[in-house]
Amino acid sequence: MTSKFGIGVILSILLLLPWSARSQVNISLGPHLGIQKSPGAENPNYLVGATMRLKLMSVLGAEGDIGYRQEKFGTDVLTVKQWPVTVTALLYPLPILYGGIGAGWYFTTLDYADRFNQTGYADETSTKTGWHLAAGVEFPPLSSVKVFGDIRWVFLDYKFKELPQAVLDGADANFYSINVGVLFRL
């Protein structure tokens, strides 16, 4: 339902734009790859996904994104698997430079190690809302195929279970990611 809301917002913006502005709307779609790290995670991990961007005006854009990522905490005690669906408002102070702020729905599975499952710690799947900030570059600015790169800071507030011997001590769900992608104009 929340992803339908995000799509509805983007379509409403397009419908409310004057006809002359709509003809200038630039829609692009493409894959992205990234590397991400939470402060409490064992190692950096890769993420993969798809990005759709709408350039509404020369200084204003919107982005929709879906991806997959996972990371391990506490020497393989917990594996967090996530499918984030995000929307971002983009501001272009220069044709190749952008900043953004957005929200996301993080469909998450907390997968505890078997030794903890056997002692009563059940795996759980939930949806969490978070927000993010982004800064990046997109070039060339007037092409039908663009390359982008950005860094994103994502703020979530998961409550990990208390495990014996504080195996998740200091685990934090906030993370940053460094992403690169290719966009093809539709």
C-alpha cells in the first residue's frame, strides 16, 4: 500500500504540471550497484537495485528506487535482509550536482543464527519507515544515457533483541551507502 502511495504522489505531480512543463519532463530508468555499511555490522556489503528518475525542471527532480541488501552482525549471530523502496526529492543547484531528501519503506527480515532459534529467538519480518539524505553527481546532463554516483545516509531505528553475552552490543541500523548507476532516458 505504501508503494502505491509513492507512485500516486509522482503521478499526481505529473498530472498537475502545466502541459508546457510536462513536455520538458525527463524520465530515466536503470540499474544501480552500491556498497553499504552499518556502524555495528561486521563488514561492508553490496547492494543492487533499480532507479527511476523524473527531471521535472532543470533544478527539480524526483526519484523512485527499489533494491536489495543484507549484512551480518555479531559474528554471524544475525543476518539483516532488506528490500528498501524509497522516494527522494532531488534538487540540482548545478546541472551535474544534486542533493536529496526522502523516505523509504524497508521490508526487513531479521534472521537469527540457528543456535539462537533453538533457544527461543524467532526470526522476524517487518516493515520499517526510515528517511535519508543524499548527495551526488549525474553526467552528462543533456544525454539520453546518464551515469550517476551518490552517497546516502539512511536513518532507521530497529530494536534488535537482547541476546546472551551482548553479542549485538552496539549494533546500529543506520547506515550509509555509496552507489553508482546508469540511467536510460525513456
